[in-house]
Amino acid sequence: MSGFRVRAKACPTCIYRKDLLWDIKKLEDQIRDKHIGFKSHRICHHISDAGNICCRGFWNKHKNEFQAGQLAQRLGLVEFVKEGKKSSPPCGVCEKTETT
């Protein structure tokens, strides 16, 4: 049985990195419901075969704010994913930071 999959560590281009000047609130509002918190989770953009792997930055910040995250934690079904195929075509930032 597969659990709720979360990337094991934040990728080098994670939108939740503190050194990026992204408008995180705007990005979060894309999946936030004003009445119940988050309708779903942010999918990791770094792995092309991620399917439904949760972004580690999102998980660290919001794991208690969406139903699937709450249930997976309570039932012990959180599965941290370590490997996967990189995005295709690779973004230049990912290639530079992962090879150094």
C-alpha cells in the first residue's frame, strides 16, 4: 500500500526557499480555500515523474493545513520519496546546483 508521498528534501529550485523573492501568498492562493484552508497540496515541480509527490517546502510549512496531510500523519502513511527523474527538459538551475 502506498502512502502520501512527500519529497524527502527540498529541491534546489523549491519555491519555498528563503532566498527567492517569489510572491508565495499568490502561489498559495491558487490552492487555498478561504473557508477550509488548502484544498490540496503543491506538487513537486522538480521531478518529471512526480505524479502526486508533495513539495517538501509546502509540506514543511503547511502539513497540518490540508486534509490529506492531516490524515496521512495520523495514520502513519507519510512516505518520503528520495529519488526520481529530474524535470525534462532540465532547468539550468537544477543541473548546476545538483552537480556541484
